[in-house]
Amino acid sequence: MSTDLKNVFNLDGKIALVTGASRGIGEAIAKLFAAHGAEVIVSSRKAEGCQVVADAIVADGGKAHVMPCHAGDIDDMTRLIDGIAEKFGKLDILVNNAAANPFFGHVLDTPLDAIDKTIEVNLRGYFVMSQLAGRLMKKNGGGAIVNTASINGVKPGQFQSIYSVTKAAVINTTQAFAKECAPLGIRVNAVLPGLTETKFASALTQNEDLLKRFLPLIPMQRVADPSEIAPAVLYLASDAASYTTGSCITVDGGYLS
């Protein structure tokens, strides 16, 4: 496949679905995709937050649509993908970014409902959403799926046991889908963010004692901004990564190095 080097990051004409896009890393991804020409479907559980992001994209000259979805509910995910097929006729890019992390505490104290919730969204949700989107992509000759995993999937985070377990599963899910979907023209990759300044990570970033212990472990000695994670996702979703599948890109300030 020959690549136009001047336009490898151009997403003109692409329909891109970003889950968990109402804030944080998902918001940054949605806005970056739109800035590079994609027509972005901003999705999360609550329409209000999605609308704020979509309005900002449109105000900047981009294209965005709000399609709410609970990324752990199979019926909701099915309705979302069916709605995309009906409205757009295709899906070029899926970013599985929605995630749950309802418990922060000792592994022995992890409640069963927190285990179930985390698995529902972070593992089953990613797997089923990739299936549904992949089937639509297959009909149109291919596409790109990018999963938001985590450095915790490689090295479990303290007091984040079940979250870390599910993110390790996301890495394996990425590689499994990549192997089986490559012949269909569907590339599947993952980004592994390190500690990032989001509401999701506030249990760490807003805890001064924990942050003082964690920052020295990061060679760059700072927390990432969501805008620093999004470009890696853009790369994997774009033609710049046309020969890249099954890869997991770490964006962690050197933590795992």
C-alpha cells in the first residue's frame, strides 16, 4: 500500500466513533480527530456532556454528532452501531475509550459489585463494541479500532486491582482482534496512557501524599495532559499506521521504561 506522506494524518471523509468522549482523554481525541477532518460521533452515557464537546467541535469548524450510549450495556451498544449504520452507512474508526473504575482501595476489600461493573465496561464492553463495529467495518472494506488500555495493564497500579486486571485484558483483546481482523482490512491497536490529569484519575492526582510517592517513578516527573495522549490515538487511527496492527503504544512519561 502506497501512502501519501503529505496527508497521512488526514481523516477527511472518515466517520469516527469515540466512546467516553464527554471529557478527559476521550474529549481530547474527539476534538483532535475533528481538527483533522473526521466526522466525529461523540458518545458517552450522558448526552449533556457529549453535547458540550460536540458544540465546541462545530464552533471550531468541525463536524460532530451526539449519540449517547452506555458502553457496558449490550442493547445500548447494538442500538448505537445500528444507528450509525442507518445514519452514515459506514464506520471507519472506533475508539474504545469509555471506562469504569468505581473502587480505589486494597485488593482484599474490592466489592463484588465494583468487580462486576469494571469488567462490564472495560472488558465486555470493549470486546462487544469491537465485534459490533468490526462487523460494520467488514461490510465496507475495513477500518481502524483503537483501544484505550493503561500502563496498569502491564504493571498493576496500587489500590487499582480490578481496573488493572481489565486493562491487561484490553491489551490481550487488542492483539486477539488484530490477528483475526487483519485479513478483513481492520487494524486494531491500543494506547497505554500513564498518569493523566482527568477526573477519572483524580483519586491519584488529587491525593498529595500518593502523588508525591508516584511522581518520582515517572522520569518526566509530571502528570500528562489529555491532549498529550490523543496524538498517539490519531496516529493509530490514520493512514500513518497503515502497516500497524496489534501494537500497544505507551504514553507514560517513561514510567514503564
